[in-house]
Amino acid sequence: MFGDSILELITQGGFTIYILILCSILALKIIIEKYAQFSALNRKSIDAYVSETGAMMKDNRFAELFERLKRSEKKYLFFSILNPLASVFLFIAKNEDMNKDDLEKAATNKLDVEISEMEKGLNILATLGSISPFIGLLGTVIGIIKSFSALSVQDASNYANVISGIAEALIATAAGLFVAIPSVMFYNYFNKRVKLSIPLYDGAIHEFIRTIKIKQSAGVKK
């Protein structure tokens, strides 16, 4: 019964509802990806990650280290969970012979690239949050136009068309807000998480490089 009412609302909402459904699916995909990504990259997990990879580096377990870093990016069907530290650590491990200052600078530049990759989905989410109300507004205008067109005809049977047009207008407005509100909320949340994560990533990178340089200064060779 509930499913029938949802289908009825979609049918009454006009063609803009189908556009908003596509927007909601895309927004949901991004929200799930980013939530999983940021949930996995908190201070505790980052410290454990640095400790684990640093131990592999100290023990010259390079094959295991590279395999661990490559496994850090997880893919599930249409979802891809990125780990920016994995790419940066892999870059550092492959260029460990650079001097400390140059390596830190290059690693920071690499991190900037990875952060930009993280933010790509957020830009789409922000766009969906911005355009969804306007798509809903378009459906509202179309519904109102249909209602006025029905009113212009002096026929009692057209009252059903009037009501249908009003319903389409209201459903389109509600659907646009339904997509826009969570999109904007999660965009602001994830954008804040990105900014808060950058110092953690920087600290992890410097610690990983410090571990490598300590190993080198101790005379440990590959």
C-alpha cells in the first residue's frame, strides 16, 4: 500500500520528478562513499596506519608494504572508497632516496592532488543541492500552468485537472527540497571533515618520512 502511494506521487509529480530521482540517486552514492571514507580515516585509524606501514618500512618488507598500500583503495560495485594517504605513502616509499626537505615538499604536493580528488564528489553534491530546488520549481510552475489552463475551461469535469496540476506543483516542490536539503547538509559536513583531516594527513606524512630517514641514518639498507 505504501509502495502504491509512492508510485502514485511519482506519477503525479510530472517529468521533473524523474530528473530529481536521478539527482537523488547520484547524491546518495556520493554521500555513502564520502561517509565511509571519512569514517575510516579518523585520528585513531590514521595513527594505526602510520604505525603499521612504518613497521613494514623499518623491517624492509617492501613487497608487503606496497601490497598493503595498493589494497587501501576499496571498490564495491559502483562505490569507490579512496585513501589519500595510501597514494602519498606509496609515492614516498618509491622516492625514499630523495633528501628529507625535497621529499616532504613533493609529498605535500602529492597530498594536494589527492585532496582535490576527494573534493571532486563534494562539488557534484554542492551542485545537486543548488539545482534541485530549481528543478522542483520548474515542476511547480508547470503544475500551476496546467491548473490555470484547466480553470480557463468552464467545465465541472476540469476540476480534477485543476487538482492534478496543483498536486504536481506541490509534489515537485517537495521533491526538490527533499534532494537539496540533505545534499547541502552533507556537503557542509564533508567539506568540514576535509579541512579537519588535512592536518592529520600532514602529520602522518611527516611521521612516515621521519621513520624512513631514521632507518636510513641507522644504516639499514634495502
